[in-house]
Amino acid sequence: METTVIDRLEAWLGAVSGLVWGEFMLVMILGTGLFLMVRLRAMPLRRIGMAFGQLARGRHSRGEGDISSFNALMTALSATIGTGNIVGVATAIGLGGPGALFWMWCSALVGMATKYAEAVCAVHYRETDHNGRHVGGPMYYIKNGLGQRWVWLGGLFAVFGGLAGFGIGNTVQANSVADALSGSFGVHPLVTSAVLMVLVGGVLIGGIKRLADVAGKLVPLMALLYLLTGFSILALHLPAVPAALALVVDSAFTGTAATGGFAGASIMMAIQFGVARGVFSNEAGLGSAPIAHAAAKTNSPVRQGLIAMLGTFIDTLVVCTLTGLVIIVTGAWQGSAEGAGMSQAAFSGTIPFGGQLIAICLSLFAFTTLLAWSYYGERCAQYLFGERVVTPFRILWVLAIPLGANMSLGLVWIVADILNGLMAIPNLIALLALSGVVVSLTREYFANRKTEPLGL
């Protein structure tokens, strides 16, 4: 009877997710990014080199703020480089076929403009709370940028963002870690839950500065480990890489026929799951990353925007592409494994202990995501209820970890998708309305750049 109830709940939530992530949402996300890219005259694509230069100097950034510009990006990346890169890519390919990877690329390219605009608005409209901390994000640039008539929209984002944190940032991460460690090392989910609770709780006590310090050290190391492993597998399958890329592009416009254990996918399925999982991975348009960038030490919203857009580039165009190609060249996408199991099958079939290595990488990714999203949710809760809610929120966040680790994987992912879509809507509306401000600040910055100091 319990299984029947869960199945019905998943079916109902699946229908809601399909509605939320229907054609309207796809047009909103891709359309907003494309609109911003056009208004900015493709500046995010033309200034990638400059953005990496700003990032290199961002370790010693100057200006008002709580954390360095570099650590702000690492905090944002700690939220995005996670299960979306391993489980999300596998899920997208498993449901939408190899063509889903192409639409993840498309969402990332225009998403760079979206992420840039988010960070520019976050820094430009940020506030300082009673404890001297810099706070910002969609709720603040909606309130301060659009005026009092739109305060309700900022509150709506904060509600959706706070709830979404427990889906995308907490239960999904805990569930994925528990599943990976159980499958690779036989670790019981209760043990995984207990360890995660202790580690996450220990970091949260120190607030954003400790969180940023952990992210600044851990994210580069774990990303490098994963990239070296993935590139090693692609090197061993080098002759198959061109065919894999061709399959990705072809499937994006023709769909994928049923082969092996794969059920086949239509073009619409490739677009839907590619965009949805792409947004889940890089979070461009969700409004989460600007909450971290608002705390950066910087004297220019545009400089932080340039650094922020690299998050989408690194997350999707580099890390997700690597995962997708490994899954395709190894043939794992045609097997029966799903989610993390598909990625583990792709890695373990090529290199010794590949499955165990993926489990370790996934655990590290998910751990940092748990930390970053706790901060996002905390800021949303603070916006709604004031600073007195911070400590109770942190306690509730830690207590939710074992719940996620023992939930149905399908149910967790469906709920996360729904919450992602709901929190994106207020943010996208605000970005469209404030696009003129973003363009104006950008033009002013580049017009005066030669006379400004090089420091951040």
C-alpha cells in the first residue's frame, strides 16, 4: 500500500514538474539569456579572457564586502559543481538521449549572460544587515531595483528559494551521496547521514567566511581531480570522441531511437531534460548564485559579474561536457543503470576503481553544495523573518540531511525540479525589468576602464 501511495505521489509530482518545465519555462530561461546576450552585444562571450584575468586577481580583491571575489565564485561553484555534473548529466542523457547534452550547452552559452546580469544586480543593489554583513540576491534587487510595488515578488522568490534549498541543495545532495557510497563501499545511509550532519554543522557555525574559506580550498582541488580522471578516460577512447560529438548534435535535432537498454527519446524530451538539468547544474537564472556574489569584496558590480559568469562556463561547458562525453563514449548511456549508477558504470568500466572514484568525487561535490545552499536558504529566510531565524534555520538544515539520504531518488529529483522552476520565475522577471540597468552599468564600466585602478 505504501509503494502504491509513493508511486501515485511521484506520478502527480511528475505531472506538475512537466507543467512547470513546459514550453513556457524553456522559453523564459533561454529567452531571457538570449535577450540579455543581445542587449550586451555578446560581451560575456567576447570577454571570457578578461574574466579569467579578473578571477586571477580576485584572490586579493579590494572594496566593501565579506569575502574575496575569488572565494565568492568558489562558493557559487561549490553549489553548482555537484550532483548536477554527475547525476544530473546522466539523468538528462538517460531520459533525453545524447542530444540533451547539446541543449545543456545552449542553456549554458546564453546562461553566461544571465549569470553576469544576476551578479551585477546583486552587488549594485546589495544591503548591509545589522551585523555588518553584506546581503543581496534577487529579493534585494527586486525590492531596491523595482520599487515597493514589487516587494511581494522579492518575497515570493525568498519563499521559493528557501524551500528549494531543502530540495536541490539538501535532500538531493544527501540522497546522491548515500546512494553512491552505499553502492561503491557498502556504507549504510544512516552512517552517511551522521557524518554529513557533523561536517556540515561544523562549517555552518562559522558562517559565510568559514564556508567561503572551505570552498576556496576544496572546490579547485576536487574539480581538478574529477577533470584529470575524466580526461584520462576520454584519452583512452579518443577515436570514439568525434562520433560521440556528432551523435550529440544529431540527436538534438532528430531524437534518439531505442537501442539496447535505452528507451528512445524525442526532440522535445532532449530539449526539456537538457535545459532542466543544465539549469540544475549551472543555476543560471535560478537566482541562487547572486546571493553568494553579493558578499564579495569588490568596488564594481561589473567586475564581479565577469567573474560570476565563469561559473556557468566552468560548470556546464567544461565539467558537464566531460561527464556527458565519458558516458557516451563508454556506452554507459545504453545500459540499465540510472543516475549516479550510470556515471559510475562509465568510469568503472575504463579505469581501475573508477566507480569508487566517482563516489568520492560525488561525495565531495555534494558536501560543498550542502554548504553553499545552506547559505542561500539562510539568506532567504533572513529576508523573510529577520536575523533571529538564522540559528533555527541552520539547525533545521542539518536535521533535514538524514531525511534526504533515505528518500526515494525519483521523488527527490522531481521535487527539486519543481522548486527550481518556481524560484526562477521571479528572478527572470526581475532580470528582464532591470536589463537596462545592467547594460548602463556595463557601458559605463568599459568606457571608464582605462582610468580605473586595476584592483578589484
